[in-house]
Amino acid sequence: MKIKIQSILILAFSFGIIMPNNILAQNSSTDELSKLLDESNGAPKKEHTFGAFKTTRIINGHSIENTGKGVLDFKISHRFSSISGGVHEFFGLDGATLRLGFDYGLTDAITIGVGRSSLYKEYDGYVKAKLLRQTTNDQMPISLSYVGGMSLASLSSDKLLGRPLVSPEKYPFSNRLFFFNQILLARKFSNTFTFQLMPTHVHYNFVNTAAEPNDIIALGAGGRIKLNKRVTLNLEYFYQFTQLIGTTNSLSVGFDIETGGHVFQLHFTNSAGMTERTFVGQTTDKWNNGGFRFGFNIARVFTIVKPKEFESAKKKVW
């Protein structure tokens, strides 16, 4: 009897040892086969790239990034005066222009925003829509967005374009309106480097002289180089193919510094304005004449509408 029990135990033990190994070997073979089939079909898991830039602005212009769904991004943008004023103007720190902006994510792909600038007492609004998004497997090698907006200059008409008007009579309301359209074409080449092109159209309902165009066509280029986990070096340039009299191209360089819920953007630029109609089409200072200024953007995000996943997680007992 003992011999039979021992024989049964030995068989059971052997069965228990052999079966899991067989099962593991079978599962392993199945996993490897599935992996081979996926690779043969060219179907690795599709994932979107993220973090091409640290915030929704490169410096003055829009980046390819959007504000997340249900998230409000409050931006404070500040530009001091040109350093060409020297010690008398405390190298530009005595004067400044300011823009307060609110960007809100209707969805992860659509952002709307409004703002108010002290320069020209300007009110602006825009919508940004993400049309294509780069994937890590390069099935989609680029990200593509459209940005469109308008602004209203509420400053008195004789200062509407930043210089005296030829005929400073009262102008209709429509002459205070400006519009822009822009395509953002970007690629994140690595965790360190991102490059973006920005074909831009700015329309002025009113210009000062008949010799000046109502439509400014420009091509912007920008990028960032990641220096460490929290700091990036950013560069931005807009070349005008058509331009207003006395204006020049906008060039900006600076750093993004991430600290928790804030992103600080510190930079130097020759543009006093912070809307497309001002920094693309109405930049007048030149870097080679000391016409650049120090500026910064501060971004703070707030979750207005919490995602459903968060609400369902709150109901769980941990």
C-alpha cells in the first residue's frame, strides 16, 4: 500500500512539475509567434509622441502643443523696452508691455484662447486645431496643426499702427481689426531636438499708405534643444516675404524652465508685441542696433473639468 501511495505521489509530483513547464513553453511560443506576426505585418503598437515643447508657445509664436481637454492655461507675457536706452532707461527695465492670456482645451485636439495686450490696447482671440499627430513608429512622421485668430486694436486711431497716420481723421471700426492664419508643421526628431515650420498669413484691414500691403506673408521657423530634464534652449525666427514700411523680421532666443506646475520662459527678442499681427508684421527694432529686449512668459495650468477616469477612481476603495 505504501509503495502504491508513494508511486501516486511521485507521479503527481512529476505531473505538477512537467505540466507548468509545458504550459509556459507553449505560451512563450505563442507570444513569440504573435510578435513575429505583428512585425511581419509591420504593425508595432501605435503611440503618439509627446512633449515636443514644454508649453503651447515657442517664444512669441504658437508651438505644436495643445492645452489638454478641460485644462485652463493662464499665461502672463512680459516684454521690457529695448536695451538700447542704456543706463538712463535701466537697459529697458523702465518700460514694458504686457499680455494676459487664457487658453482652454475644448478637446485634446482643439484649443481656444483669448488675451489682452497693453501694446495698442489690443484684444485677441484664436482657435488651434491639431490635424495630424506624429507617432513613435513613424507611420505618421510629423505633427500638423492649424491656428487662426483675430485681434482688435482699441487704441486711438492716430496711433493704430504705431506711428502717425497720413490722414488722422476718424476711421471706421473695421479698420481696427486684424486677422491671421497659420500652419504649424513640426517633428520631434529625438528627446533632445524638435523643429517646427510656421507658414503665416496676417491681414490688416487698414494700412497707413497705399504702397503698403494689406496682407503679410511670412515663414516662421522654431525649435528647441533639451539641455536637461527641466531646461530647454528655444529659438524662433519669422521671415517676411511682404512687409510694412519700416519693419523687420522677428528673432527671439531663450530658455524654458519647468518647475512643477509652472513653466518659465526667459528670452531676448526684438519684438515688443505678443500677437501675430504685432510680432510678425510690426517688429521695428533690430538686433544689430541693440534693439532687443528681455522678456518672459509664465504659464500656470488649472484642471477645470476632471477626466472621467479620475471621477471613477475616486469611488474605488483602496
